[in-house]
Amino acid sequence: MRIVDTIPHERFKIQIFSYNGKYTVKIELGQFEQSYKIGELDVMGLADVKAMITTEFLNNCLKRFVDMRTDWNESFKNKNTNITNK
């Protein structure tokens, strides 16, 4: 997998990869990441992929990151309870 572009952003680390006939958009925030794959034949190139990364898309990613953090914190909080209940 090779990095084909990095998109500067004040909050997220955004990288676009190319591998095995697919583009992968990876968005990182702290310890969490989201990945989105799209076939290279489904877009007209890297510019199309970059055009898909809109403010609305990134706002929705932020909401998912908040949900991911909440889920992870809840799981972490309950880790000892789950072990003793087995």
C-alpha cells in the first residue's frame, strides 16, 4: 500500500492510499481511525477521491469519532466486570 496524497487539516490526519485497485481514505484523530475504500474504476482518479472529502463528510467523521470514543471508554470501564462475570 502506498500513500498517494496527504490532505492537510487542522484536526485530522488525512491520507489517501492506493493498493490492489482501490483507494483508501484514512482519517485519524488521536488513537482512533476511520478508513473508507473505493475502487479505482469507480472514480475518475485521485481528484475525484479528494473531492469526496467535504466539510460535511468530515463533520460526520467527527461525530463517529465521538461515538467511537464513547464506546471505547464504556468498554474500557467495563473490562474488569466482563472478566469476573465469565
